[in-house]
Amino acid sequence: MGNNSSLMLRDEEIDVISKETEFNRNQIVRLYSRFLSLDKKAQGFLEREDLLNVPELAVNPLGDRIVDAFFTLAGDEIDNEKRLNFRQFVRVLAFFQPVDRSKKNSLNGRRDKLKFAFIMYDLNKNGYITREEFKVILNSMVGANITTDQLDKIADRTIEEADVDHDGRISFEEFCKAMEKTDIEEKMSIRFLN
Amino acid sequence: LLLLLVSFTFIHCDSTRSPRPSGQIDTPAFFDRAFVMRFGRSVERVMRKADNSNGSETPTRVHVAELKWNSTQDILIISLWLLLACIAKLIFNRAENLTKIFPESSLLIALGLGIGMLLENSRVDKSRFTLDSHMFFLYLLPPIIFDAGYFMPNRAFFKNWDSILLFSVVGTLFNALAIGFSLYGLQQLFSFTRSFTTFEILLFSSLISAVDPVAVIAVFEEININDFIFVNVFGEALFNDGVTVVLYELFKQFMVLDEVLPIDFAAGTAAFFLVAIGGLIVGLLAAMFTAILTKYSDHAVILAPLFIFLVPYMGYLIAETLSLSPIIAIAVCGMVMKQYVKGNVSATAANSVKYFTKMLSSSSETVIFMFLGLSTVSTFQSGWDPLFIIATIIFCIVFRTIGVILQCLFLNKCRGKKFSMVDQFILCYGGLRGAIAFGLAHSIPSSVSAKDMFLTSTIAVIFFTVFLQGSTIRPLVNLLKVERKEISEPTMTETIYGKYLDYMISGVEDIIGQKGHASLVHDFERLNHKVINPILMREHAKTEHFDATKIVRAYAKIILRDAMETTTEGTIGRRTTMRKEDGDTSSIARKRGGRCSCETDQSDDSVDHNPRCPLSEANLEQLYAIFSKMFDEKLDQIKELKKIEESDDESDEICDDYMKQARRGSIMPVADDVAAARRETRLRQVRPSPLVHPIEEERARVNSRSKSTINPPTKFIHQ
């Protein structure tokens, strides 16, 4: 499983990861050096603080949610501490690869990306976004400048638009449907440098 | 009659130019234009009298009235042309069969052509009504470019900055050189009616290779193409002015030099950077200046729109004075200025800016195209060389296609969003030439012997692109099923999730240590908020954190739209409850059915609302101010409501009496204070108040149309 504390990335590992995630060698090597630079304590895995220490992430309103999503999707929980090894790190990042429209699995690609976005919203991981969870996210995004009233109204309105079965919360399917018109493949793609 | 009046002014002006001895009037010349004069001989005589009375004859009697043509003729002519042009545009808007085939721009050119031929036969001095470059570049062009820059989709623009830069710089350069050298090479094989040197033909090719923003706007706006393609073609058209101007001036100077040294090429390259970047800087400075001025103009609110127009125009003029690119300056100014100015001026001022800009640019565009047609007649006297023209057109098309394909090949390797074959085809096809090329061709120095040939070829190419390409682009776009711009109503979901995804991608990019598009935008947003906004925007408009204003604005617009929809439609759909999991106060969700009855068929272009319809843009924004206050009040009242349950069955029917409806729908008794509040708001609706007047009007209109009545208080509360 690659949870070794060895800091050298072996060739076979690169090949395995490359096959799994469709990154090429150069990208994986580059990501590995980034992984090492984030892993300041040289433990061989990342913890939440390691990621939260990224300076730009601190000013990102969704910073901690992003970190949370990383760990939820692929981390192991050992001794009540979430850990992320390199392979898991790359696997999460694979969600953000540009979708190759010629490949027939484009439907999967879109759903996977949306899954990441959904998990970031779903704080208590019960598979639904409730109004309260939504309000928390909205609050962190738009900040304290709008009144709580406006916040409530906006949250209500947004939930109402997406909530097809009117149960007061948004399931993953409803989320996907709400994002139909958005060009997810394009918006949620990052061109990884070689 | 209008035409005749116009021709009279020309004739009279013509006659006032040359001094005539009193009493001797050039009768034969006047008689030649008999067919024009048929309707107004008496007017002519009066004019002559007026002329004589200003001349050497001493007046013998007191005049009851005089004709003062001399003092008003210039502005009268201009106003007449403008009026004529706009009336023509109005007529074209009505003639739908015609506009379905030809773009409006081509119809205006045709009209100009017609008028030109009419006036041609009256032997009026031709130089009076050609498109004066001076007037074109200083008065007619700036409003169009400013309008384009101000309403540019900034987001799409910055996402595609790399392709736009490549197309406008490299593409134009490639086109200019390729066309120039091919034509020169062709000259060695066949000789044209006029001969030209290398630099002369390069001068010509540099002006003919530029895609024209005015023509692009005119044609593309009608077909409502998606933002991606539009922003690429239009961005290229806008910013290739930098290259065109530099090349033009460069070759003009090269022409007079005896020999061209490498230092001259170096100077040319330096000039390009200076022109482009200088224009950019002037635009940015003008934008900042406008923002600061509007920030402090809260006590003299009426000045704000004035600043918004004046400062960019001055930026244009200053850039022109310093021989930088004025088009880039004013376009950049418009683009940058928008977000700061929107936060500083009131909604009414912003509205007036929007409408006035559109009006100015629309009328400018109309006049330009008409004058283009008009000028054709006068310039098409000599220099007509079919071979040259055909060669030019072919080379233009071929090299543009090659250029686009090569550049897209290169770009597709480096970009996320790739150019599909269809995209590339539209890019090639959208390379329209227009009035700027004509203006530049006109200002070719007369020392160039081939000037008239160049001029006619320019006109021919413009006609070809506008008529042929302009009219066929719409069916082609339909055929190729190019993605159109979605004129769907914005949903709250899209706005919020859009922002959400941006932050998310920015965060992931930070994690992997890459500075991609999203994180750059995010960085700029932070910089904007910390440093720039406090300087350029007013205190109360500043946001605490990141840009909340967009979300709040989107929300307000959506709510308003909903409210207006329910005012105009006769039905309110099923009302359902939404309960929170913990079960306290709930809000009511409602499915809305029906559409506004004045929507025209949506198969083609934009949905056009009747100007009186509340859903039209103008009224929507007007009513926003009214509604936002009311909603805040109403929502306080919602919080006191108990659960109201579903009413299925004949819920399409709306009760006349609000209380009856509430009773029908609710199981729980309605709280007393809430009932009182409802009654109060209902009374407030009924009581005539100036604020509510448009709603009353609308309700009256709808009531007369539909059987069931609408209950505004219900709607407001349940919002």
C-alpha cells in the first residue's frame, strides 16, 4: 500500500500509479517532489496540518473543506489521525485531470469530479447536503458582509432550486442535476505540468 | 422628401462655395439637375434670395423671414444623415424577411449605395459625402469600441487571453506579410493596372488583413453565438488594431526611405510594443481616473454618467495624440472600469449609462455602414482592377484559413479548452473586414500611384465579407449546430456553485503548487479587495470578504424575475411545503408554471419582451428598488408563519380572498399578528401609492385578461 517511510519513489511505483491514474511519468515525479515539500516532518504521509500549512490555502474560504475532502476520499485513519500517502494523494488529484472527450468514460469523469465537489459540501458525510451545511459553506464564501437574513434567503432559494423531491436536502443525484448546465469538465480540470 | 431635402442642402452648399456675382446665377447647371429640382423650385428661389441678401446686393426691404443656411448647414446635414440612418434601421427591423437573410450592416451599406447613386446623378461635389477618415476615427469609432469593451464578457475574455493575443498579434502579422508578398509575387507574373513597390503593397496588405471589430459586432451579435467563439473573434478584432496601426505607419515611413536598415526594423518592433502597451496603460489610467471620480460624485449624482463617458473618450483622444493605439486604450478602459464603476454609481445612473452607450454605439454603427455605401459610389471611379480584387479576396481567405488552422494546432497543444473543427471554421469565416480598413485606405498618401486601385479593392473586400460572409454565416451556424449563447435565466445554483468551484480549483492548484488560471484569478481578487477596491470604490460598497456582491445581485434579480412572472401569469402552481429536519419555520416552495405571454418564439435569437411587460430588462431593474424593500419586510413575516400544507387538487385556481386561501391551505390556525400583518400589507397594496403604480397597472392588465385574480400579498408572503 505504499505507506512506507522511504522517501525515494521507485520506478515500479511510478508505473503502477501511472496506470492507475493516467498521469505520465513527468507529472508524477513533479507531484512527488511537491508531496515531499509539503511533508515537512518527512513522515512519508501527509496530515491535515501539512496541507493546511499551504499559505494560499489559508486565505481560501473553502480551504479546510478542500483538505477535508482530500482525506475523506482517499485517506486512511490511523490512531484517529487522518493520513494521506503519495499514492492516495495522486489518486485524488486524478479527479482533476482534463476529461478526454473522445474516451467513452466521460460520464464517469464528470461524476467523479462532481463527487469531489459534493463531498466538500457534505460536512457530516451522510450523503446529503442539508440546509444548515449549505449555509455554513455559503457563509464562508460570501462572508460577513451580507446579513444573516440575506444569507438565509439565498440559501433557501438555492436549495429550493435544486431540491427535486422536496425533502429539504440535496442528494448527490440532485446535485448532479443542478450542475447539468455547468461545464464541469472544463471548470474542474487542471492542466498538470510536466 | 427627406432625401430631397438632403440633396438640396448639398446643392446649396455647393453653390455657396464659389462666389457668384450678384444677379448672375449659373442657370444651366441648375437646370441639369431638373429631376431633383422638380419638387422644390420655389425653395430654390428663396434660397437664392437668401444667398444674395447675404452677398453684395443691398437689401431693399425688411425681410419677414430669412433662411440661414450658412449658420446651420453643417450640423443640419449631420443631423439629417443620422436621422435618415436611424429611420432606415427602424425600417429594416420591421422587414423581417430581409433581415433573416442579410445582416443589418449589409442592408445599410446597400442603402448608402442607393443614396450615393442618387446623389451621383445630381453631380454634387463628391468630396462632401465620402467617409472622412478624420470624422470616422475621432467621432464615429470611439462609442462603438467603448460599448464593446464595457459589455465584454470579462470572464470569457481572460480565460482566452492566450488565444486572443496569439490571433491578434501573430495572426495579423502573418496575414499581412503573406498577403503582401503573394500579391507582389503575383505582380511579377501578371501586371495589374497600377504598379506598386514592395512597401506599397505591404501597406495595403497590412490594412486589409485586419479583422474589423465593428463588422464583427454587427454580424455576430445578431446570430447570438456562444461566448467562447465570440470572445476569440472579437478580442482578436479589437487588439489587432495595435499591430495594424504599427505596420501601417511603419510601411508608410519605409516607403519614403531610400533604403531600409535593420535599425528601422528594430524601431518598428519597438514601436509595436510601445503602441500596444502604451494604449493599455492609457486605458488603465483612464479607468482608474473614472472610478475615482465616480467614487466622489455621490453629492452630484448626475455627473457620474458624464464622467463615465467623458474620461474614456479623452483616453481615446490622448492615445491618438501620442500615436498609441486608441482602440486598445478605450476598450481596456471600458473593460476595467466596469466593476468599479458599478459599485460606485446608483442603479439609475448605471442604467442610463447602459442605454446611452448602446444608443451611441448603435447610431455610430448605422452611420458608418451607410457612409460606407455612400462613399463607394464616389470612389469607384478609377482603379477598378478585377484581377487584383479577386486575387486579394482569395489570398485573404486562404491565408486566414491557414493562419487559423496553424495557430489552433499550436494552441490545442497548450490549452485546456480546445478549438474544435467547427470552432476553427467559424473563426476563419468570422474574419470580416470593415470600415477601419476603408478609413486607413483613404488616408494612404496620394504619392502612392496605386492608391485608387487599393481603395477599390478594399471596398470590394469589405463588400464581399459583409455581404457574402455576413449573410451566409447564420445558416452555416445553424447547419453546423454551433453552440449558441444560452439566454436562460440565471439560477441561484449556477451563481453560487460557479463561485464555489472557482475557490475549489484555486485551492487544489495551491496544494499542488501550480499557478493555474483559477488561482491567479483568486490572487487578483484578493489584491483587488485589499488594495484596489478601497481606493476606487466607495466605502459602503466594499465587501468584507470576497466578492459577495455578485451573489447578492444575482439573488435579487432572480427574486424579482419570479415576482414579475407571478404577477403576469394567471396561475400559481402547486404549493408544497418544505420542512426542515428539525421542524421549525419552513418556507414555501412553489413550482411555477406558465410563461410570460409576450415572449416571442424562442427558436431564433433572444427573447424579446414587450417594453411594457414587467419582464423586460428596463422594467425589471426599475422595480428592483421597490421590491427589495418589500421582500425584506415580508420575510420577517414569514418567520412567524406556521406550517402550511399541500393543496393539490384544483390548486390552479386562486382564491379571490386571501383569507379564504389561507384557510383552505392551512390546517393550523394562522397567528393573529401574522393575519394582521397580511391584512395590512394587502391594504397597502390596494392603497394607491406611487411606488406600487406599475404593479397596479400590471395587475389591472392581467385581470382584464385572465379569469382568475391574482393575489399579490400571497405571493409576497410566500416568497
